Amino acid sequence: MNRLKRVFERFYLRFMAKKPHFEKRIEKWKSRGKTTWHERGSDLLESLEKGGQEIKEMFSRSVDQGTIKAKIKIFKKNYKQLNESTKPSIQQWVEALVIAGLVALVLRHFIFGLYHVPTGSAEPTILVGDRVWGNKMAYVFGKVKRNDHVIFDNPEYRYEESNKLVYWWQKYIGLPIPLLGIKAGPINMVKRVIAVPGDVIEGRVEDGKPVIYLNGKLLNQPYVNKHPLIWLKKETGFLPFDFIDNIPLLNFFKKRVVHGGIGVWYTYDTSKSFEDQPYYKMEKSEVIQIPGYPFLRKPYTPSYRDADKTDCADVFGPIRVPEGKYWIMGDSRKNSHDSRWFGFLDKKLVHGRLSFIIYSIDSQEPLWLFELIKHPIDFWTKYLRWDRFFKKPDSGIATRADNG
């Protein structure tokens, strides 16, 4: 009983310390004509004053502990309601935003993630501009399987290790802060898992065509992009300057040619005209043509790491995949920087499994609002890919690769 009394007395002292603040706020509501708020606040304050006195008397009369606890519970409930309602509006908004931000951070980091696909390495299964749902719980209760589309951090990204706060920001927030010299975190990538721990994988070129052997057997790959890639000049952003009053703009506001000005490679169906392309909206004026350099990349041809074509990326192994690692590759083999270049993917970098496409916009813009600003009419009819909304990867493709 003595302990309960001490706990209540500390709480009652807290109420008495804030009582002048409560009275001031309640009086302000009255002066502003907020009758309902004033009446409700006055009732709560009166209940607290009376309740506090009653509980004190109960302790002096040695009333049973259960009855006192019930009264204290009501006292605390009334105090919480009055305390919350008398907080300044700005404080309430700030607290709500902080709580919402923390909840969103926890959900995004541990439960699910919404991702923007910035490159065409997984074409035609996943297209540039797809916004996908990543299930982060998939590998908490299950294992990564062959043919899974995993979402992961760029394994070649280098964090700012010397500053823990910057490291944390890059890892969990990822947004750049130019004024503080903080660069963006690693981009998220989507690739297909070809081999899992224990598998033996080998890449060969047979009859001029790259093939893969998995555990000694030729791997069937119906998902590999069968179309050539065309080199296009695509722009993002809409502001033709870099600074506003000497304040540097974030890159995604600046009008510029994507990928450092070198353009992009998009899947191009040679059986269709430019106007009727099934994957991307493109124009002839966007085609980049440099004398002596091809503007088309042919499918089912080897990729090389050097200009002399002596180091073929499609020739590797046989190698066994170690524990905690995966061999991943993009479906668009002529446009994918994957395990052929950076080796095995570490399990620690995997966010989760791509479950489905939420919605899709034919755009390189990281924010769909920018495309809407630039094309307010055509956005709804030419840029939104309505047929890809809630589409699952590999829908319509029958893969026979073993998932064991």
C-alpha cells in the first residue's frame, strides 16, 4: 500500500505542476469562443481535482487496494486526455509526424517496401518505371529460392564509414542532403536468383550464344529478353538550372539526360513501329547514333568486360555457391550489371522478394508527379501502364527451372 501511495503522490505532483498550464489553455478556449473545448477541459480539470482529493482520503482511511487502484486508473486516464488536448497544435502535429515517420520506417525496414525500378536490367519482366511491392517477411520465415526476384542494395556501394550518423542515414533513409555533403544511399536493384547456396553454376558460350549450366544440367531460361535493346536519349527533371539563390538543387529536379548524359538502353520490338512499341513510349528523335558505334544490342550474344572482347562476362565457373550467398542475373542480359560482374550477392544485402507490381509509369522520373507536371494530359493515357497494375512477375511465363 505504501508503494502505491508513493507512486500516486509522484503522479499527483506532476498534475499540480501542470495545473496552471491547463487552466491557461482552458481559459484561452473560452476567450476564443471554443465552447465545447472549454466545457470538456473544465470538466476534466474538475474531475482531476476532485479525484485527487478522494484518492488522498482513501489512503488515510485505509480503503482496500483494489478500489484505490481503480480510482487511480480513472485519474491517469483523465490526466492523459487533458494533457493531450492542451498541447499546442504545432506540438501535436510534430509528435504525430514523428510517430508516423517512425512507424513508416519500421514497416519499410522490417515488413514491406515500395520500390521504384530505375533500370531496365530485368526487362521485359520488370520495366523501368514499375513501382513494386517488396515482401520483407518472405525470407524471415522462408528461404530464397531459384527464380525469385530479390530486391537488394547495390553491392558495390560504399557507405561513409567514418561517420556513424551519416552511415545510418545512408542505410535507412537514403535521401541525399547536398547542403551537408551527404550523398544518397545505395540504389535498390531487382534481379532473378539463378543459383542458391550449394548449387554449382557455370556459364559458357555455345554456338555463339551464352548458356548456363546449373548442377551439370543446361538451364532452361524462357524469361531471358528475346528482343534487342535500342539506345535512347531520355530526360528527367524539369528545371533548367542547378541553383536557386546559391542553394544547390537536388538532382531529380534538374533537367538532364539520364545516366550521366549517356542515355539508356530500352527493349525494342523490331516487329513494331516506334509508335506501337509494347514496352516503352519512344520516338525516332531520341535514338542516339554515333558513327562506328551500334545503336542496337542484339539478344543472345555474349557480353564483354573490355573493348577488345577478350574477357567474356558470360564465361565463368563451374563454381559452387557458398552459404549466405546467391548468384543473381537480370533477365535483360545485355543490359544487366549482375553476378557476372560483381560476383555473389551477400544475403545481408537482400531486402525481400518482389511480390507484384503496384502500378507502372513509362518514365525515368523517380517521382511520378514530375511526369504529371510535364504531361498533364498524356500522363493518363500514354504514360500510365494500366495493364501492369498489380501484375505478378513472370505471369504468363512457364519456367521449368527446379525450385528445390
